Amino acid sequence: MPHIDMPFIGVHLSPTVDDKILLGPNAVPILRLDGYKQSSFDFEYVKNHVLSKGFGLLFIKNFQSCLNQVLEKILSDVRTSTLNKYFPMLSKNDILPGPTAVQGQIVTNDGEFVDDFLIEIFGDEGIQKRIINCRFVPSPGATCSLAIAEMIYAEIAKKL
């Protein structure tokens, strides 16, 4: 089912309120910032992000997983074969295109994923000392979590 090291890839089944089942997610790089369509492409975006050092290292470190995700996205036979490992009764005709979503993912220059939060406190003096940037917050609900507030406070306390 979901990949142990990268839980956002692998076979996921999500029932909907209208008794359908969504398959996914499929973690493939987008080729445009707002790339909701498979045909979306922006050369500058690809040059700056997909061809970046961090993404290149990520791809090399996880070559097989990356390749599988791309193949499952573009080749329905590969996607069906993967799903058949868990659901042998599915055929290619059972699988219809569904909605597309784009999820941001922070990749470091070392080719590693940032799991949840990246808390940055800017500056050492004046107003900049009071700027806190919380990047890659997984959900709006997480922004009001007391546990996360404590984590941010601990980071601030280190700077004081």
C-alpha cells in the first residue's frame, strides 16, 4: 500500500460521499506551478525546479520509485498492474481519470524531503528578529495546534 519512506506515494484508496473510490495519489512532478492539466508546461518553472540540484539528487536517490510513479501516471497498463497486486479483480476499464491535485513538497539541496514543518526565524535584531516563517504546514488545522505552538516557541527561545 503506501510507500513506507514516502507515504504520499503508493496505492491509496479514498471512498467518496457518492460511493466512488478515488485511487491515488500519484506523486509525479508537475511541469508548471499551477499544473493541474497533464499538458501544462512552463519552461522557466521546469528549469528552476524540476532541473534543480535538489530534485536531481532526489530523483537519483529514489530512481525506481520515481520511475514507477511516472510510468503509472502515463501508462494505464502499468497502473492497472500495480493495482492488481492488491485488487486482482480490477481491469483497465474499471479505472477512469479522476481529479488532479497539486501538493507542494519541499526538497532540500541535498535531495531530501522536508517531512512536515520548516520553521525559520529571521534576523538577529530589530523587527527581523520577530519574523517567523512556518513553511510546509500540512493542513490549516495544524496551524492552530498547541503542540506546534510549543514547538515554535521552543525555536524562538533558542534565539533569545
